[in-house]
Amino acid sequence: MVAAPRGSGLPARRLAAGFPILVLLAGLLPGIVLDAAPADPRPAGVHPELQAGQATPLAISLTPGAWLAAAVTFCIGALTARALPRRGRRRVEPSADAPKAEAPQAETPGRRTEAGVEDRVRTLQQEIEERKRAEVEAGRARKAAEAASKAKSEFLATMSHEVRTPMNAVLGFATLLMSTRLDEEQMDYVRTIRSSGESLLALLNDILDFSMIESGHLELESLPIDLVQLTEEVVSVLTSKAEQKQLEMAVWCSPRLPRLWKGDAMRVRQVLLHLLGNAVKFTEKGHILVEVGPWAGSSESHGPEIHFRITDTGIGVAHDQQHLLFRKFQQVDSSPTRKFGGAGIGLAISRMVVELMGGRIGVESEPGKGSTFWFTLPSGIPDAAPPPVEPTGPQGELATLRVLVVHRSELTRRILRQQLADWGLGNGSVSTATDALATLRTSAAFGEPFDVVLLDDSLPDRDPVTLVRELRRDVTLRNCGVILLSGCARHTDTTQLISRGFAATLNTPLARQQPLLEALRRALEHKKALLSDPPSGEESAARESARPPAEPSFGLPQTLPDPSLPGRRSKLPQTAGVRVLLAEDDRGNLKLARRMLEGLGCLVTEAREGREVVQHLKTAPFDLIFMDCEMPEVDGFEATAEIRRLESEGGLPLQPSAHLPIVALTANAGHGDRARCLNAGMDDYVSKPVAGEDLSKAVRKWATRAESRPSF
């Protein structure tokens, strides 16, 4: 028994108001009795158990079970009341139908408590229902977004395949046509077709990449990359276009650059191609310089980074227009009469790709003085990077060489001299053949002769063959080793040049150190050979004049050698006799790939869908399969899975190996597609449009069982 004694200062109204749950318990739980003895008659409209304004004792009788129930219920009620929002706490007004007393009536604590609890419960139920409805709607929206994203991804993959497939045939046959006998006008037409097709394909690739980035489907790889080799490959792609505009292309890779970097080679190459392509496009004369090296960072927020800089002598960009360069579909000059075309998407893609890789990108430019586009990448070094395979510099006798650089370009002279100086080699430079002869003779007269000459193949005053002939006739200069520097776009017959007195040849621009070191080594050996058996100047000149002009040995042969003729075996390509099963459903691409493979000397069998592939494997041996991924009925993935299953069960006894190499041919672009091919059991991946060099590399890489091939 708990009692509030009379005169204790705790009126029943306050007790009930302070503990409203007790009023509710009075009607819900047995064993709880609320006893209030009224002193005056009860006014109308007042709760029978409690009378307003009375200071009468309030007795509560609890059995042990009821006490426990009351305590638990009180805790639940208190927590529920605290969880209710304030908007649910409102005053409960008396009903219009309630009896009214003659005097103004005050709302009793009991009625207010019961109504308040009910209102709070209703509010809580409404909020729970609203929350459930919101969760259902959010789930529906999430599923709709996922479905839309999946549909967009599938659309991009389909578009990639459908667009690249015909473009592969267009570009491939244009390339094959260029290797046939065409007159000058026809060759010009074919070059235009190929150039336009490449431009269209580049634009389509940009649009697809942009859509993939926007939809969040672009995946990045993290693999060890040789940055120097990657830079050299990108530069070599655009060197021919630069030379067509008579632009000089130069590369400088810092000797402090890490040999390997961990990242996405495909995306770094993409950014370099965009920036370097723009440099060639917007430069009419002068040079383009590509620089790669480590950078310590400009602040604490930027740690060590790899820094790329592409500097040109082009038209430049005004400062107030530079912010437009990296925006989507924006161009500095967007007028209908603009001189340079383009969709204005390449730099936007470059910015998004660089930022995805955790780097930064920017530009420094001034109208009429050229531009410098730069981007940085985090200095991610592989955890277990192999030791550098390239030597740090010349060793032994090479370290004592003195080298003269003879080149028309001041930029190339500066880069080569810097490289030689980093190695500690004595060096000098001149820009003409006349100055070269004078410098060589002066140095020899002072007892410090040059051992090697790096000679430009396009000097303004003398051709390199004539200059070498003059060197061999001079007693003091005849033992000098000469290395010919030739642009990547200009093919050279190395054997013919060496027979005419050159020690070695080098393609410029140079990015790696190793080719230059190897050329210097050959020049030193050539000098030793000249010292041991020096021919007279007259004999050398006579041999040169008597030698018939050699036919050009570069380019694709017009016809393949006939393997049935004796003595032709040594002239067959390395890939001759490789048995290739070619699976491709598109007739144009099938014909193109077959011609390319037969040009490599391969024996080709065709298949139009996956079932034919499996059937051919059961009836004949093969060294390699080129598998199109998108074929009707049974596609390349299903066919590969069936082949691997048959191999594991011994179901392909005619095949020379327990694991037949399968190379995917697909127009879908992206690392996810490559991973899908490899996960399906394929060994390699060739993306369309397929180039002859890509097929050649794949054949040489995977068809290694020469002993199982038919001999000629």
C-alpha cells in the first residue's frame, strides 16, 4: 500500500498529472485501485475517480505481479512518449457532445491523459506507416535506377560492338588496299578513306568513353607500367602526322623517373593521345616537346607525383578562355567559321579520367606563343617492383667516348646533349654538315677527336651518305663511328646503310636510354673494325659508286613467297604454317582477318558460330583460335566454356596440347570486357578494329608449337 497522506502537499490532481500511466493502469491491470474520496459533490463532466481541485488522499493498492507489470509498462510508456515528435503533442479539447456544466469546466487530468496517449499512439502509427511507404518507394526507385543503369551499360556495350564491327572492316581493307599496286591518285584516295575512318572511330570511342564515365561504368586497372615505353609508343603513333606538317617531335624522360608505375596504362595512353593529338592539330610550325618525370608536389596536400608536360609552339589560348578547355562539348572557337574542327570532348574526357586516377590536369598558355598542357598522377610504385634492367649509363670503354651531335633542330641537340652529359660523356653539337666537318677536324688537331657522330638524316646542306663518304676519305676522321638519326615516319634500310659506312641507325624522337646506349656500343665496335682494317678512301669510293641502287625493303611485300619453290623456306615469316581456327560471324571482318592471317603465312579455317568451332576441333588439329565473342546461337563465351570442358575430359584428342590458346576478338571496349574474356577461359584479348600487327603479335605469342606444324 502506497498512500499520499492528507496535508502532505501532494494533491491527487498533481499525482495523476505527474504519473498519467497510473490512471491508464487503473482500467487495464487488476490489483491497481485508485481511491479518491470526494469532499464535495462531483461536478458534471468530471471523471468519477478523480475530482478536480481536491486535496484528498490517493491510495494505490498493488499486488506483486501488478507492481512488476506497472513498472514495465511505465518504462515503455516513458520511452514511447520521448520518441513521439512534438507535433503529436497537442491539447485535447472536450467533445462538442460532452455535457457542459453551468460553471466553466476545466479539463481533468485523467481525460487529458487518456486522450493524449491515444493521440500519440495514432501519430506514431501514422509515422510508421509513412516510413514504410517511403521505404517501399525508395526501394522501387533504387530498382528503377539499377535497371536504368544496367540498360545503359548494355546499350553502351551493344553500341560499342555494332559500331566497331563495320569500322574494323573499313579500316582493315583500306590498309590492305594500300599494300597493293596503286597509282598516286588512288593511293591518295585510300589514305583519305583511312584517315577519315580513323577520325570517325576516335570520335565514336570518345563518345562511348564519355558515356561510360558519366554512368559510372568506367573501371580502372592497377598494374605495373613502364612509363617510358608507354610514352615512346604514344609519341611514335603521332610522329608521322607531325612530320607531315614538318613539325619536330621531341621526348625527354627524366633519369629519375621510376622504372615502373602502378596504374591503368590504357587510360594514361588515352590522355596522352588526346593532349598530344591536340598539340599536333593546333601547331602549324615549330616543335612539340613531351616531358615525363617525378614531381615532389607543390604543397602538403599533393605528395610525390608523376608529371607529364606537353609543350607546343601552336596558336595558344587566351587566359580568359582557358576555363572552357576542359568543359564538356565546349570549344574556345565554336563559331561556324572556325579553322579547327572537333567535338570538344577530348579534353573533358582527359580531365575526368585523370581525376578518376587521383591526379590533376591543367594548362599554361599565351596566344601566339604556344601552350603547355600538363597532368599529374599519384606516384604509385608497385609493391614488388623488379630491379631496373637498363644500365644506369655507359660502362667501360663507352664511358670515355666523345660524341658530336649534328642535327638541324636546336631542341633535339639540347635533349641529346643533356642525355650524354647525364652519362658523363664529352659532347658537342652543330647544325650543319659543313660545321660538323670543321668541328671534327679542329678537335682532332687539338688531340681531342670525337669518337662518334650522331647525324641527322635531313641536314640542309648535305645528305648523310655524302658526308660519311667525306669522313672516310679524310685520314684523321675515317675511324669515326656514325649513327644515323631518322624520323619514325621515314623508313630506313639498316643493312644498306651499314654497308655504306654507318655504324647504326636510331629512330627519333628517343624516349628510352637503352637504344642510344646500344647504338653507341655498335659505333665503338665499328670504330675498332675500321682501325683493324682501314680501307683507302679511293677503294671505298669505288665500291660505293659500283654498288647498284638497292630496292626499297620496307613496307608489306606485294606477293607472298611460293612455299613450293625450293630455297624459299628461310624467307617465310616466323608465323608461317600456324594452323588458325578463325571464328567470326561478320562476313566483312571474317574476310579481312583471313587475309591478314594468310599474309602472315597462317593456315586458316573459318567458323561462323560456336558450334562450328567445337566441331572443327573434333575433326582437325589447330595451334590457335581467334574467337569472336558476339556470335549468333552459340557465342564465343559459350564456345570457350565447352572447349575447356572437353579439354578437361579428354574430349579433344586431335589437338596437340591439353590447353588450346584462345584469343578473343571483340569490339567491346573496357577492362570489364577483358576480364570477362579471361574469366571465361580465353587466354588473350584483341580489340577491334583489329590491326595486322595485333594479329601478328598474338600469333607469335601464343602459337609456339612449331614442331606440330606442317613443314614447307
